[in-house]
Amino acid sequence: MKLSDIDIEHLDEARKLIDKDVSKHYTILEIARQVGLSESRLTRGFKLLHKVGLFEYLEIARLEKGKYLIENTDKKLKEISYSLGYRYRNSFSLAFKKRFGKPPGNWRKNLP
């Protein structure tokens, strides 16, 4: 699959849309319509351009924002997990541990 300059612009719009509000639960169809691509072009092109799928990108963006909030705020972990779009704190904790090797509470305790 070859991406045109226009495709790349649309795919970058999709990335920006996700980054703008990581708590939002988009469908592929919603993102595709908003950026003007077909669902298949969006999913294949996004993975080709960004080296990860859309939902994996969203998960990474959520966890990176969560890590930032843990390191730079005094917000409770439950509040952070909800603000990132997780319905349950435990889901956030498991995903955080899988990505960073420690649960969020331990991450915060070990800050310098």
C-alpha cells in the first residue's frame, strides 16, 4: 500500500483527533468519517504510517498521559483512570503495569 501526501495528511488528522481527547471511545467509522478516509484505508494506512494500529495508539496515548498525571499531579489514581476513559481503575492499573512494568501506585511511590 502506498500512501499519498493527502492520505498522510488525513492520517495525521486521525492521530491529532485521538491525541486531543484520549478519554473518548471512538469507532473506526467515526474517525474515518471525520478525517475523510474509508475505514480500510484508515486502519491500514495508520498502521503503516505510525507502526501501530489505531486502538493500540490510543492505548499508548492514554497510558502516557496517565504516567504524566501520576508523576506531575496529586490526583487520585481512580480519578486519573476515569479521566483517561477507563471505566474501572483496575483496567487502568493492569494496562499501566503491562506497559511500564509497575502498577501506577508503585510508580508514584518510587518517584524521585
